[in-house]
Amino acid sequence: MSDPVALCAERLAAGDPDRFAAVMACPAPDRAALFALYAANLAIAQAPWASAEPLVAEMRLQWWIDALGALADQGRPVPQEIGPALELLPAAALRGLIAVAEARRADCHGEAFADAARLWDYLDATSGAVCAAAGACLGAGSEAVLHAHGAAAGLANWLIALPELTARGRLTLAGATPDALALLARDGTARLHAAQAALRAAPAGARLAALSGWQAAAVLHRAAAAPERIAAGALRGSEFSRRLGLLRARLAV
């Protein structure tokens, strides 16, 4: 790997280990672009949390929007250490990251989602867009089904993060009783299964792009079966069960 790509891998391993593991499960020639994509997504996701002042946080996001737009439209390098690695990304993936940054303006203000429909819109525009961008990196197409798969996986990650979000008073869900969260998790499971069924007829690259959601099914099942585990921060399985889940997901590609 080139140094910028190696830096992307290092940052991803530290900040988003599940996606790092998913990339490492992909064929070696596919990894560089995915490391670049997911490292940029990590930086974008972290930007709104770098300041308690919404205006400053939005300025950080706007920097990414402008920098990625300049790269996509004019080939202008992104002035970041990982910038050279981002030049590996196709225009569709860059546009996907721009859409993610736009959607994450909601993170700067942190207001609760009024209902599940608003939450699903947010998940589709963030996790769904990242999954579709991964498909673009792999030349897979299948944008709609990858959006759906990514959004369902995003729900699993949101449920994992919910105790911390609640403590910070940001990005929670209005009326999120344990029963309501269990119902939401069941909806997420149904959406995930539908996307997985559609992916079986999609190109292999689309299934590789969906590997980033390798732990989603198990997390959503736990949340639906025992919603008290959500507030307790106990949705993740053991390290062994998680790695076994990734292996099964990779063998299904």
C-alpha cells in the first residue's frame, strides 16, 4: 500500500474496526479504494463531534463538502494527509461522501428524530450512502439495494451507540421505549433480510460492498429479542462470535 492508503488503514483500524475487518476480508486489489472511502467517511462522521458549537461543526463538514466536490469536479487534491488516497475513488463514490457530509449536518445540532421514518431517512443518507459508495468503488452498481442494506446496518450501529447518544442528548429517537426499539429492530431485520435476498442476484462486488454490515443481523436480533440490552450497551457479541459472523458473511459472497 502507498503511505496515504496505509494511513487510511491505520485510522480505520483505530476508529472503525468493524469496517477495517470487512476491508481485510475483501480481495487485496479492492482494499485500497475501500480504505480511502471508509477513512474519509470516518473523518466526516467525527467532524460534527469535534466542537460543541454547531456553527463550528458545520464549518468542518462544509470543508469536506467543498474539498470532495473540488476533487470530483476539477481533480483538485484534497489538502489532507489521506488526500492522495482519495484520488483512488470514482466520482460516484466522492458524490456519495458529499451526500453523507450533507446529511451529517443533523449531527451538529443533535435533535431527536421525531419518528422512525425520520431516523430511516437519516440512516439511508449516511450509512446507506456509504454502502452504495463502496459498491461504486468496486464497480458493482446495485445502488438501491446497497442503500437499503447500508441503512439497516446503520440502524444496528445506531442502536449500539444509543446509550452514548442518550448521555450526550443527541440523535436519539422521540418516544423510544424498549418496546418501540424492539419493533424498530424487527423492522431493521426485515429490511436487512430483503436486501440480502436481493444481493444474492447482484454482482459479487455488491456483496463485497455489503460486508461492512457483517455484524448487523446479530445485533438487530439481540435488540429485538431483549431490548433492555440496548440501554445496557450489551448488543455486541463476543469477539469469537463476531469474527465467526464475518467469516460466514465472507463465505456467502
